[in-house]
Amino acid sequence: MDTSIKDFEAALAELDAIVKKLEEGDQTLESSLALYERGVQLSRFCHTRLEEAERRIEVLNDRGELKPAPKLGDT
């Protein structure tokens, strides 16, 4: 995972800024592609964090106690 992404909120804010830049339509093709690629990285990061949060909530609901959620790929 990209270590330049600090946390969910920062990733979401950067993704929002990228969407706004792309919607303006005044970027070069290369710049647009670079922004799009960064947006995909940020989107995947956010999706992964949301899945992790969902698993933690499921653990809490199932057992009524706080336990670390299993890591991605653990079964």
C-alpha cells in the first residue's frame, strides 16, 4: 500500500480534490491520467479501510466485546 497516504480522512480529502480537478477539464492528458491513477490508489486505500472498520463492527456485534478484526486474507 502507498505509504504516502496518511489516513482515511486525508485520502478522502485528496480524492475529492482530484475529482474536482478532473471535472474542471483543463488538465493535459498526461496530467489527467496521473490524477486518475492517484485517485484509484486513494479509492482502494479508502475501500480497504472501510472493509477493516466493517469487520471490527461485526466482531463487536457478534461477541459484544472489542477484539482486533482479522487482517485481510485471514480466515
